[in-house]
Amino acid sequence: VKRVRTTDILIVGAGAIGSFTALNLAREGHKVTVIDRKVPGIEASGANAGSLGVQNKPFELGALAAESVDLWRDFELDTGSEAGYHRLGGFRVAETEDGVDRLRDLAPKFRSIGVNVEHIDGDEARRRAPYLSESVLAANFCDIDGHNNSLKAVPLVARAATSAGATIISGVEARSFQKTGDTFVVTTSDGEIMCDRLVITAGVWSRDILRDAGIHLPVALRNNQMMVTEPAPDFLNYIVFHIDGHLTIKQVHPALSCLIGGGWPGTGDFRAHQREVSYRSAIGNAALAIRVVPELANLRVLRSWSGFDWRTTDQMPVVGQIPNFPGLFICTSCYGGYTISPALARGLAKAVTTGLLSEQISQFSPEATVLRHEQHSEESHSVTT
Ligand SMILES: Cc1cc2nc3c(=O)[nH]c(=O)nc-3n(C[C@H](O)[C@H](O)[C@H](O)COP(=O)(O)OP(=O)(O)OC[C@H]3O[C@@H](n4cnc5c(N)ncnc54)[C@H](O)[C@@H]3O)c2cc1C
């Protein structure tokens, strides 16, 4: 006998975005069910560096990042969950004159949206953080940069959603969906689920689910990798980012190991679901980390891993209802998708219940995304001809 379940709102994928969306909807009293092929927080949302930085995001995402770090903090305060949130403050460093110029320009821009970012020279940065090397010419300091423990956080968000009334079902995969009248019928690995509103937050796998419905989003697959060192003396009291991208360093408590990442590409086979580490990337990442924080050279790396992530080519999220598909909603990852997940989820939950997007989120609607990409490709075309 085929199993048939019904719910008002079905969310496919219990990563950070799906789990926070479920928490928001359940708290508002909606009947919401989440299915995950595996378990909450097992993919990108549990493989990431746990960086909850604000100043390291593209400026367009700065306000959402600032809102989100408060939401991450409040999640722990409201629920009593211990997801390891630490608001240490962070340095974003530059090692070139060009990088210094970009940092100098960014500080007042962030201050204009209420994020306190201070531009300081290399000597002042080393006075405050003596472990930074002489290669650091200048830095921006942001007092609300921080991190949490990504191994613990999303399972805790999912647990809070369950306590608020959501039903979360692990080990059930969405395979396809159809719309009959106003009802979606989702075929899963464990029967069918009927719902009025369908929310796809299945990370990179959302592409496949939507493609089967004839919906193509301009997104690209990424595979990022990370490494963690053995425990070290307690020395790194701030998070460290790099203006030229590929570096994040933090020391986590209570383990005292150092987490090193920044978006170096891993390898593997997406279709076979193999996530592997690129030694070339590991060496490049370690060399850059040691150049900026030389004491890291004394530590052994214990483990390295990678995870699948996806973003639009301009690294912005896509949030909202799919045009011409009433009741079908999506939220993709973006640059810093873990940091920004609570604000994206809040915007998505509002869209699901009211059909409206907040002003801040509406620039990332599916319609706005397609328009932006068309304009972008026209602009790049005119540059090359
Ligand atoms: C190594 C690495 C480091 C990173 N570091 C940071 C960082 O420090 N800070 C930061 O802000 N961001 C970071 N990111 C990015 C961030 O992790 C992602 O943007 C974010 O976690 C994406 O969340 P998500 O909920 O969209 O997707 P995911 O976490 O991938 O969740 C998708 C979920 O959907 C489920 N699913 C998939 N298909 C189906 C299906 N058909 N049926 C049912 N369930 C399904 C999966 O099992 C999974 O649980 C990093 C990413 C990686 C990989």
C-alpha cells in the first residue's frame, strides 16, 4: 500500500536554510513538514567553517549578514541551545597596496549600513593581534564577526523546529513533484506527500529537483575544502579573513584547534556523491595561512574535508516564489550561505505565508536574479566586442 501523507507546507532539505525556515513557520503556528534524504545539517551546513563574519561578505549582502549574526546569537539565547556562538571580532587583512585600497574603501561603506568596520594599519593590527605577520600591510576590524560550531548548530535548529511543532523526517528523499489543481504531490522514497506549498531548500540538489520541473536557475556547483589542526596554546583571539579571498582562520573553544579554510576547491564526483580533498588546495591554503599567521606552522593538521555548495554566478542568493508556479518556493545558497541562512529563512518564511518579500530580500527574487544575469551577460558581451 502506497503511503500518503499530507501537510500544508512541505520543505525539502533540512540544511541551515530549510531548518531555520521550518523553525520560523512552526513558531507562527503553520503545519510544516520537512524531509531530508539524510539528516539535518549533514551536507554543506555541517561541513562548513562555521564562520559568521559580516565584513567578509560582498557588500550587497552586508545588511543581511549583520541581521543574521544577531539571529544566530538570539537563536541560542531563545532556545538555550549551545551551538558554540562566539562574537570575537575579526580582522580582514591585506598584503598588497591594492588590497589596502579596497579595505580602505569598504570601511565607510559598511559603517553607512550600521556595521562598525575600522580601518587600521599593519602595525596597529599587530599591536592588537601580535600573531599577524609583517606581510599584513593593513586590516579592517569588525566587532560583530564571529563563528559557531557548524557540526552542532543545524541539528539544534532542527530540534528547536520540532519543539515548535514542525515534523522533521530524516532518511526520506524527494524524487519528483507534480501539481494537480492547487495541490502539490511530491513523490518520495517513502510514498507521496501532498501539500499546498512546496519549498525547495535542498542545497545543490535543488537544481535537479527544479530541472525536472523545467525550471533552470543560473547556478554553479562548488566544492570547498577545510582543514583543522591539533589543539594549540590559546593564542588566536580573533577570526582572520583575507581581502583577496581564500583564507579564514579561527581557533575554536574548548578544543583549541585551529580551523583553516577560505574556499579552496576540493575534488570528488558530485554524481557519485564523493567529496575529496585536493592536496594542491590543502598546500595552497596552509601556505597562505602560515604567511599571515606564522605560528600555525608549528601545528599538525589532523583532518581535512570538503563539501558541496552552490551559488549563482554572482554569488547572490535566489529567494522566493518561482514565477508562474504559485505555491513553489526556493532559496539557494550564496556567498556565506551559512552565515546568512537565518535572514534568508526569515525572508523565505514570510514569502511562503504572505506571498511578499521584504525590500531587502526582493532584490534576490527569482525574477530579479534572471534580470540581473541577463544584464550582466549583456554588459560582459559589450565589453568583449
Ligand atoms: C567546506 C565549506 C566551508 C564553508 N564555509 C562557510 C563559512 O564558514 N561560513 C558561511 O557562511 N558559509 C560557508 N560555506 C557555505 C555554506 O555552508 C552553505 O552556503 C550553506 O550551508 C548552504 O545551506 P543549505 O541549507 O542551502 O544547503 P545544505 O546544507 O547542503 O542542505 C541541503 C539539504 O538537503 C538535503 N537534500 C538534498 N536533496 C534532497 C532530496 N532530493 N530530498 C530530501 N532532502 C534532500 C540534503 O541531505 C541536505 O541536508 C561553506 C561551505 C563549504 C562546503
